[in-house]
Amino acid sequence: MHFVVIGKDKGDGTLRTKERAAHLNHVASFQHLIVYGGPLIEDSRMVGSVIVFDVPDREALDEYLSSDPYFTRPIFETVEIYESRWMVPEREPGALATEAKRARGG
């Protein structure tokens, strides 16, 4: 299952800076679970994080989050978690056409 996790920083980013090395070291050991991850940037400043996970279920996601310093320390003001489906780029040729047909009721 794919999950999109969006964390928006508290305050001025000082907490992010303090935990960044520990977070990056942690992520290095779990790259196999991550499709994409990186900072959210506004006006050339990091203001949060977005990470797309490919894990078996929500329990596996929660297990990961319970060990990542960005989620165990209070750096985020808000955290949003959404289940998602991989649509593009197509993993199987014709998947978008099939989905469009389904959307048309066909």
C-alpha cells in the first residue's frame, strides 16, 4: 500500500535543523520502504516534509513513524497521512486507459 505523509514544521525550523542528521541517518536504513521523500520548501526555506511510503499496511507505516526522529520528536505542527494509489507513471502499459474507461462507467 502507498501512503503519503505530510508533516508541516512548528515555528521557524529550528527543531528540524536540530533533528535533521538523525532523521537522515534513520532514513538511510529504510530506503526500501520509501518511494519518494524530501522537504517541503517555501520561499527557499524548508517548512515541512513529504514522504511517500510503499508498505504492506498502516501498521507497518506506524511502526516506521514510531522510530523516525522527525516523528518521535516534536518538530511537526501537523502530520497528515493519506492512503494513495500509484497512477503515473504507469507501472503497467494501458493502466491509465483502463482507469479512464472505469471512470466513464465502462
